[in-house]
Amino acid sequence: MHPRVLLSLLLFASHANAASPGGSLSLSDALALSLRQNPELKSYDYDIRAAEARTLQAGLKPNPVINYSAQNLPGSGPYRGGDIMENTLELGQLVELGGKRQARVNEASASRNVSEWAYQVRRVEVLKNTTQAFVAVLAAQRQVQLAEETAALAEKVTPMTQKRVEAGKANAVEVMRSKVAVASAKIEMEQAKRTLATARINLAVQWGSQTADFDSVKGDLEGIKAVPKFSTLVQRIQNNPEIARWSAERDRRYAALAKQKSLAKPDITVSAGPRMLGKADDVSFVVGFSIPLPFKNKNQGGIAEAEAEIAKTDSERKTSEMNVYAQLSAAYQVLLRATTEVELLNKDVLPGAKEAEEAVMQGYEAGRFTQLEILDARRTLIQARNQHLRALSDYHQAQAEISALTAAPITLNKASK
């Protein structure tokens, strides 16, 4: 295994400390649970065991063969009575030539390495999926909080509107409009809770559970880092197991070619044993051998097939590289867009929307603004908060994708106290 790839995978594994569902779950807890309990990862363990068993079987020599034959059995004429019957007992052994056994072992061993890489490919995928599911829960939790705050804001306006109506400063329709706004906010809050419930199950599924046996997840969505150069990330995709595995696949295909070439060389079967002659109890010994004559079948087809498999390796590796490159490019664009959105929202939009909403609320209470202006200011603030949350979620989702594509460790800031 390439040292850099191994190091990256170990960094992934550093999250795998002891954890169990329950209480508040951190990202490292979720990753540890997935690494230990994900059903698909467990199945890969058996794939590797099966590959080890094939390596063991490949190294075994052919079993010897015992052969018995009887000749000149009782018949007619001089063969009457069985006086000249011969009984032969031979022990035969197939002797493999051309290094067949070692070639089988080499191919089986190379196949085992390929199986290990298949595990690493899926392992990185599981870690990415778990991280993205975790971020989805974290964002859904925040969405519920925003929905609750929105409902509280809506309820705050209702008594203010009632006072204005009683004072003759507003139409009774405004009270109805205020109650509708409260009901709409509660509907959105309920929708946010259902989204959270779905996200929690999606996270639990990553470690093979059908129930979300944890209270909440903890982490800080606000923490974003400077976006690295795309060229730097492109250099790291060689660490991706999906690409790095092709070295092991090439070795396996060369081992398969060596095995096919060894099959072109015929094996020899040697045999020896006693021959008992008639009723005289005389004994002689028989020695023999047999060997196929490779006049036509020299395993040309098997060799040509193995050579073709080797020839296409570079093209398949290049295809994997291009696929990873395309995924990295797409994730990088999302990361850039989300980072820009978060920065602009934090700098200008959110402070302005919050200030405007507070000013309108105070002005409404003093009679300087209408209810429609309150609803508009509140709608602007809600949209800004939701856009901010989506941008943060998109950032961390893209960051998880990029970390997986470059075999980098996945991290998320701890929740602020």
C-alpha cells in the first residue's frame, strides 16, 4: 500500500474512538460507529477472508492418485481359470511444471490486495456519507431553532396588533393576518421537525441502525476555512483509493498473465506400483509416465486475454482519474460559492436584515410602520437566515466530498459553548 495513502487512511481512522449511540453525538462518535458497525464494511471483511482462503488453496499441491487394474481375467482358451491374470496397483502423481503452483499463489495474493483496496474505497465512501448525514442533522437542528424563533416572532406581533386595533389605529383584518402568520410559522416549524427526524434516521442507518438512539448531534457549522487552490487539491487525488487501487489491479493482471503462461507448459504424471502375475504369486514393478503433447492447444487464448486485460489498465486508471477530477471540480465550485455566500451574508445581509427587522418592530409599536412592513421585514430576515444555513450546509457537504476525493481527514469544529 502506498505510504501516503496509508497515512491518510490512518488519519481517517483516528476518529474511530469508542462510542455508542446515546446523548449528544459528535462527528468523531458518528464516524467511529460507522467504521465499527456499517453492514457493508463488515461484508468486506469476509471478502478479504475469502481471498486469503483462495491464496491458501492456490498453494496446495495436487493429490496423488491410486489406480488398480486387472488384466487377463478368466475367459476361454488359455485364459481359462485365471492362471495368467495380472493385477496392477499403481500410485500416480501429477507433477506441475512451469511454476504453476507459484503462479497461482501469486495471482491469489494479488487478488487479495485488490480486495483490500476495494474495502478502502468503500471505507472512504462510508466516512463521507456519514459526515454528510451528520451535517444534514446539524443543519436540520438549526433549522428547527430558526423555525421556533420565527414562530416566537410571529406570536410577539399578535398582542401588539390587538392593542393597535383596540386603540383604533389598525384594522381588525390585521389581527387575522397576524394569526395567519403565526399558523404558517408553526407549520414551517413542524415541517422542520419532520425533516430533522428523517435526517436523524439517515445518519443512524450509516452504522446499521433503524432508530436514532441519540438525543442530538453537536458541532459548529459556522466554522469555515480558507479555500485551498484547486491545483493543490488536484495533486492530492492520487491518494484517493479509487485511483491508488489501480497499482494493485495492475499487479493482479500481470500475475494472471504469468499464470496463463505457466498453463501453456504441459504437466507430467508419473506412476509406479507392483504387478502380481497369475497364481504363481510372482511380482514385478511397473513404472510409467504420461505427458500431453501441446501441438495445438498452448493456451494461446488465455494468454491473449490476460495481455488484453493488462493493455487496458492505463485507460481504466485514466478514466477513474477523470471521474474523480470531475467530482472534485464540481465539489470545489460548490465550496467556492458557499464560502462567498457565507461571507457576504455574515458581513452585509444578516446584520442589515436583523437591524431592519428590529427597527420596524419598534416603529410598529410606536405606530410608524404598518403590519405589512413588519411582515416584509421579518420575511427578509427569515430568508437571509435560511440562505445562510443552506450555504453553511453546502459548504460542509462539499468539504466532506473533497476530503473523501483527496483522502484527507474529515473534521468539523466543535460546538461553541
